[in-house]
Amino acid sequence: MKKNIFIVVLTLIVVSMVSFRFIDQQCPPMASVFADKMNVFYVGVDNPITVAGCGIPPELLDVNISGGGMVTALGNGRFNVKVTSGTQVDISVSERKDSVLYPLGKFSFRVKRIPDPVIYFGSSRIDDSLALSDIIAAPGIRPMLNNFDFDCAFTVVKYTATVIENGKLEDFKCLGPAISDDLKNRFAKMNAGARIEFRNVTVRGPDGSIRKIPGLSFIVK
């Protein structure tokens, strides 16, 4: 009886080992790279990716970039990609065994510039009419990215505000997003029908680039 039990157990162990070897052989050395947000990398922002190797522990995956940028490991198969320029980069994935790298695959991603933001004044972003109280209460202008999946921010470098009233034009140069004291004082004296234009708006992107973007205008109610 004991001999039969031993034979059965030994048979199960052999079958298990054969099955494991079969499964292992059916999984070729390969990897997959998934962009967590979309199949494109944007310059100057964090682009998260997830990398998986067939049957390979995440800690043995080596990920590199060619074409301008850097890759930072976040753990558990997740990486962060930052690109600096170009129109395309390649992500290369290798398995690390005893200090030797074995290539698993190369994956190409498009590179794009972050789109231009739009300017808001208070809650308004299009040509509109605003109450004088809302104009006076607004702290300044702010650039916003609409319908964009990445977390990034533009900052206002400078702009020109033009007040048009009774046929006269007055320009006010402002540094940063805030309304200058001179412009605040002028706002307080405006009457219904006066027009305000924000133009020559210059912003700095998260990649450090300086851009000039369209402004906006509105009429005092």
C-alpha cells in the first residue's frame, strides 16, 4: 500500500514538472508596453507606462528610451517617461539576468507638443459681456487646458490689457497673471459699454517653452 502511494505521489510530481516546463516553453521571451493615458508621449510632462514581460518578474525588466528623453522606474512594472524633443521615440525592453540584458522588444511612440491653453478671465473664456462687479472681483487671467488628459500647468508671463471707452484706447502692461494696480483703478472707473481686451498674452509651458497665445475681450454690462 505504501509503495503504491509513493508511486502515485512521484507520478504527480513528475506530471507537475512536465506541465510547468510545457507552460514555460509555450511563453516566448516577449514584452508589452502600454501607455496609461494614450498612445503618444507629450513633451515636458510625465507620461506613465506599464510594462509586462511574459513570465518575467517586473523587477527584472530593464526599460530604456532612444530619441530624446528619460525613463524612471516607479515599481511593479510601472515607469514614467519624459521626452524632450522629436516626433518619435522608441522604448526598448530587456530582461536582466546575471547582469546581462536580453532584448524582449522595441516599441515606438509618437511625440507631440502640448496644445496651447486658452485664457480665462474669471469664469469667462470667450468674448462675452460681464458685470462691472465681476470684472473688479476677478484676480487676473489664467491659462487652462481643456479636454487634456495630462496634469500640467501653464503660467502667464505677461500680457497687455486695453480699455476702450468713449473712443479712447488705454494700454496697461501687466507682468504675471494678476491685474496690476493701475488696471484695477481703471476698471473701477469704467461705465457700461466700455470694452476690455486682453492681448499679447505670453505663457510658459511645463516644458519651459514660451508661447504667445490668443487673448479675449468683453464688454462691460
